[in-house]
Amino acid sequence: MGGALYDEIESALALGESRDLLSAPHLRVVALATAEDRLDKYLHAALDAIFQRGSADYLAIAARNNLGQWSTLAEAGRRHPLPTAALVAAVDAREPVLADGWITVATAGDLILAVRTTPQQASSLQTRVAMTAHLLGYGVGLIRERIARKARLKRLEQLLTIIESWQKTRDMHSLLTEMAEAAADLFGAERASIFLWDRPKKTLVGRPALGIEGGELRVPDDRGVVGHVVQTGEPRRVDELQQDEINRQVDQSLAFHTRNLLCVPLVGRRGRIFGAFELINKRVGNFTPEDEVGLTELASHASAALENTQETEKILASRNRLADAAAAEAELIGDCPAIATLRGTIRRVAESNLPVLVLGENGTGKEVVSQSIHFRSDRRAQPLVAVNCAAVPDTLLESELFGAEKGAFTGADSTRPGKFELADGGTLFLDEIGDLTLAGQSKLLRVLEDQLITRVGGTTEIQVDVRIIAATNRDLGELVRAKKFREDLFFRLHVVTIELPPLRERGGDIVTLANHFLHHFALKTGRHTPTLAEAAERRLLAHPWPGNVRELRNTMERVIFLHSDDVIQPESLQFHSLDAHDNTPMNIPLNDATAEFQRRYIQKHVDAAQGNISAAAEKIGMHRSNLYRKMKQLEMLDNSGSGEKFAEEN
């Protein structure tokens, strides 16, 4: 089985040459684990690699289920019946077990490596098989750790979304349906039900019972697992070994077979149990202790929402924990001094409620900074609302921000709250603040000073609690001198200023970010993450990056989708030039050719202005609103006509 491998292991371990060991060709079992995220694929590939370099007749990875039955997860070579007794003996043995030409040894705890060879060779191969099992266990551990980390992050993100959605729902039937559907999806169950306890009638009413006609199920409160949970207040998990606990009368009436289930109590104010949250039939395997913890957490929020109490502190505390975890996973990428300093500034600024002005070219990550500040602040459990002032027409910008009363203008058919009201208690991110009208600037100044707004067409003052984070790529000082921006607002916003460096000044961060985006898009497409050749890295470092991080992100996305090589070469990196040759065809009518020229002409000015429509309009010699109308006429805007695709990132 590759004696050279074990000689190399022993000598490398003796000399402490672990880095050389891990890069050796024979250690494919470890190398494969760093490039594979699916355990079954890894086990098959690892056994194939071991078999190709070894002398065994047959190799297999076996696992035992809850019923004590053994199954083969992966194998290589000519198949042999597995030695059940030797597999069982290997579970508790610390050393390899020998049995009639078989060697069995535990790897990764619950998995057993079984090797078939001759009885004469078995004794001499014990040490080698043990080392192979150790390497396999290490690889399995790496993959399981990555899978668990991704699952935890996904669950955190889903919980934040679910809880926010529940807070917006007021209809009981809709809320119950949302809860059941969200839980079934989150934990991979076939069905879910929320049982509300009708104590006088000693009945549990399951609503909705997903997959059940009528959507409602009634059972006695002293029967089955659900009855046990509401009577004792303790969560309960049931699998194949505990089938006698399942209420089969319900299964029979519904023509349904319950394999496993998880049930936790719904606990209301003052600790009073008023129902239970149940999941039935996990699609893969059995419900785990982690599922129990997760459903218990979810049920606590469901209880608060169902009772419609004022105990919002519990919900906010949980959301804060989730937001903290999300913020910890969303650190700014890069190690250059400017970014390191920026991280410290964000941590300090997040602790205050001061307005923040974020400066930087388009694409440098101004919105990312606003998110980092928000999720590290005391407002992280409240909304973060973003508005691109340059993407909203002048005539609609004030109503977008401050809301509008019914009849305030043509099309105002009902009273509509603005972004300030929607962000109440949280943070409002005003992108391209330099494009805000003077009237809007006046209202914004009042909000900063008094926390009061007035809707367009209204007279009633509305109190709001909003933190302002503004951003721009323009010189506000120059706008003040040109009387296009209020001086008092400028100084009010200028209390805390954060300036983002352009990507071209971040040195090695360019390569770090490129590798990050390559990995991100590789995961989305299900392929291995390619590496950058040294020449490709040099080309990335030499490029001026006028579009900054956004341009780099788009470049790496293009590379992943258009090139399948494991190593990215310089020729795979295509940078778009603003001076590209005009390829307008000659075989189209004059009107179409004119329109095409206008599109290219406007697009070049917009690109040159890095997405700033106002700056582009000024260069062209048009008013911004006229430029928007022309772009809409030329079908250069999205369906809403907001123009957000020209300035959606900062």
C-alpha cells in the first residue's frame, strides 16, 4: 500500500517537515480534502488514490446506522463482503484489528476503514493502514468542519430574515403558515405544525399541518410526543429506535408514515406553555441535537410573535446575537494599512450615534462600510435602509426620503411613509448625498438637529430616531463654494469622516480580494477554486482599476464563468476600456444608428463619471432630469426607470 508513503511520513514527522509532507504527491488524501466540500466525493477520491498507490485487493469506508446495520460509503478494488465482526471490534479498539486477511481501523470516529489483503501481508501493513486511517480522519474532519461552518452561517442568516418577516405579519393564519413553512425549509423536514393548546377542551390544535387537507389537526393533549412535550415542557426527538412513542392513530387517519420527529414547547409570558412546535420526517437522516437547539431558539421567537406581546427585548436580544455573528463573518477584506486603520475607526464610530460621512471613488466599498458600522452598533437589530440619491429623479427624491401625504402630487393616491420612517430606530444610508436637492438638504439638516420630519404635502411633524451615514464621490467643499450644497449641512455631516482608498492604492489587497472573489464565484458554480499565476497577479497589480473593487469583482466573476482552467493566466484577465473601437453596424436605418450612437455616447460619459449621473449630465451639457428622460427613451434604464444599475454599488 505504498511503503514509500509511510517511510516519508515517519522521516518527515521525525524531522518536523510537516509542510513538505503535506505537499508530497502520496498525500492526496489530505490534498483532496482541501479542495472538496462533499464528503462522499472525497471518500471515493481518497480511496481511489490510496488504491492506485497500494497493494491491497480492496478498500472500503463503512458506517453503522442507528439500527446497527453496516453500509459501505465508498470503496475501491474488487468488492468483498465486509467482515461485520471485525468492523464492530474496530469501533472501540485503538489499534487496527486483524481478521482473516482483513485490517479494520476506526477513522473520524464513526467511520471504519476496512482493507482486504492476504493474511501474510496483513500483519506487516498494520502501521501503514493506521496512518492511512489517520490521514483520512484528518481529511474528513476538515470537510465536516467546513460543512458545519457554512450551515451555521446560513442558519444565522435565515433566522434573521425569518424573524424580521414575522414582525411584519399581523394576520394569525398567515403568521402560522409562515412559521411552519420557514421551519420545514430551515431544518429540512417534510412537514411542520404549530400546536396551540386548548386547555379547557384538553385538545391540541395543529395549524397549519403542512401536507394535511384542511390544514388543521386536532389531537388529545395527553397523547403522543406532542402531548408529552406540552405536559412536561421538555423538547423531544424521536427516531427509528423509538417508534412506540409515535401516535400511529394520527398516521393512519392521514395515510402518512412518521419516521422521525422533533418537537419543542412554545413558552409564553411568565413561562406558561401554550403549545408546541413540531417537525416531522427529516429529509436526510434523523433530527440532531443541533436541530433541537435551533428549533428551540426559533420557537421562542414564534411564541413572542404569536402572543403579540410587548416583550420585544427577547426578540431584539436574539437578533443582536445573530447580527453579531453576521458582523463577525463580514469583516472587510484586506491587510493594507489603510484598511487596518479603517477597521479600528469603524469599531469606534459604531459605538456612537454621530452622523458619518464616507468619501471615496465609486466601487471602493462605501455601502460595505455603512453595513459594518450598522451591524456593530446598538442599532443592529433595527433596519438598515439605503437610498441612492443620484438614482431617484429630483421630483421624487423628497417624497422618497420623507414620505408623502395622499394627494400631495399627481400619482400620490395614498399616504406613503418615506425612508426615514422606515429606518426609524435604525440607520439610513444616503448614497451620493451631493445629488440631494437644496430643499431636501434643508429637511435633512432639520432631521439631524431635531429628529423631526414632515411628509411632502403634510404639516404634521413626525419624530424619528435615525442615524445618518452619508456617502459621496464628489467634492462637497467645491459644491458648497458653488452654492449647490448647504454649508451648515456640510459641517453637520463632517463630524466623522471616513475616506476609502481607491483599489489601486491598496497594493497586495488586490490579489487578496481577487482570490476571495474567485473562491466566492467558484462556490456558486460548483467548481474548484482556481489559482492565479504569478504573471496574472502582476497584471492585476499593474491595472489602474478605475472601477475599484466593483470592477475587480466583475472581472473575477467573468473569469470564473468564461475560463475553466485551474490556473488563471494573464490572458484570461480582460479589462474593459472606455476607448473601445466603435463597431456600430452600417446596415441599419439612420434613426437606429443615431440611437445607437447616443447610447454609446451617453454610456461613455456615465462610465467616465464612474456612474455619477449628475456629473455625466454636466459634461454632456444637459440637466440631470433631461438626461434621465433621454436614457429612458433609449431603454438604458431598468424597468422602474430608477437608473439604479448605473450607481447600485459604491
